[in-house]
Amino acid sequence: MFLDTTMPRTVDAAFSAYVASLTPTSSERQAAILHRATIESALRNELSVEVVRETGSFSHGTGLRGRSDVDLIVALNYQRPMNPSTALRWVRDALESRFPRTAIRTSSPTVVVPFASGNELFEVAPGFVTASHPHTRYEIPRPAGGWMETSPGAHLRYVTEVNQSPLGGVKSLARLLKAWKYENRVPVNSFYLEMAAAEHMDGEPYFDALSDLQAMFQKLNSRQFSAIQDPTGQTGLIHATSSLAGIFGAIGAAQKADVYAQRAFAARARGDELTAFGFLHRIFGRSFPAYS
């Protein structure tokens, strides 16, 4: 008779497995590359395009498996219209000409192009170059109306640099926050969570998934999801959501997550891994690994 020496997994091991499971597959990345090429070709055939720039979580390496949303900025060689809806219409018309059977829709501030029965989404924002040094800046539609500046090159560089030390910290923390967002349908901008995670990890000596996650929920609650200053210094404020209702919804979800994260942290500290897992399942749902 042999004894079963298999031990239940620890919280730390579970976090490592969970972060790995959140990473997009190579097939998802390859499909995104192919579809991006067809979108860019369609835009260039119909419009005067300076460049098509990939932005956001997919290009930053912080996207989630099964949620292959890809953000693109199409920089147009036209005078910027007063109303963003005009530029959005230009982009939508160009894409509908190429994909007449695809349910393309405008969801300000982007034009949404679904592939794979809606499981893969491209969100295309019209942009107009405002500066080219030290990083290119674009004016793109603001969710609440009007125009706003963004600098995807500066943001990518910032996330990449901070992610080097502690190695992998920013991208892991950003994925955890986004997994919490999607699991709980929290109405908060993914880019806001990513920049908040990068700002938090900047200068941190090491990454501990549970303690840094707990610290992030505390920070989000403390600032009440108020806008944060762009840590790159290239643009202005980064907003968490475009509506007051969204702010209230995000605050309520973060307050619950903060309590659960604190209790999970305390349980792990006293060696009660099973209880810690229970509170982590309240944060992430069944997608988080089981205790054994």
C-alpha cells in the first residue's frame, strides 16, 4: 500500500498557475496578426492613412486568454473634424465596405470589428498626430465626448521598463486586475488598471501576487477611482470610466475585493491556505485554481 504524498497547492503556486492560464495562446496571437493585416488593408484602400498603430493590452503583453480584444489607432491624413463622430463614421464606412457581412458597430470612442463569432474583437480609433517627439502623440475620441491625447509608444515603453524589475511584476499584476474586472463585470477601463499597476510596481523590490493585489485594491479604494496622472508625462489624466455610475460600480466592487484580499492575506500568513483559497475564489470566481 502506498501513501498519497500529494500536497494541496499553495496560494503562491496557485497564483503562478493562474497568471500562466490568463496568458493568450500562440494561436490567439497569430489570429490577431492576420486579422489586423486585413483591417489595415481595408483602411488604406478607402482612406488616406499615415500609420495603423496597435495599442493597449494586447500590444503591451497584458491581454487575457479568451478575450482577444485588440486596440488600433488609425492615424488619418485629414484635418481633424470638430466632432469625433465624423471620424468614427469615416472608419466605420471604410471597414463596412471591406467586411459587408460583419456586424461592425460604433461604440464610442471606437469602431468595433468582431471576428470568430464575436470572440475576437478589434476596436479601431481614428487618430490625428499632434506631436512626434520624443514619442508620437495622437488625438483620439474621448469616451465622454470630444478629443483626448494619447501616446501609445510612451506607455508601451513605460510598462516594458517597469516590468523588468521586478521581472514580470507589472504584467502579472495587470492581468490579475483585469481578470477580477471581467469576472465581476467591473465598469472600469482596462488601460486605467494597467497604468495603475505599473505605477504601483515602479520601484518595488519584488513581486508577491497576493500582497501586491491587496495593496492595489487598497489604493483603488483610497483614490476612489479618481483619474491618475499619466506616469509617462506625455499626456494628461487617465480616467477610470466615462460615467459617474461606472465610478460607483467600480468602487463597490473594489471595496468587496479589498476585504477578501485582506482576509486571504491574513489566512496565508497564519498558514491557513484553505481559507485563503476561499476568499480568492470570491475575488476571481471558479477561474482561480482549486486548493487541491
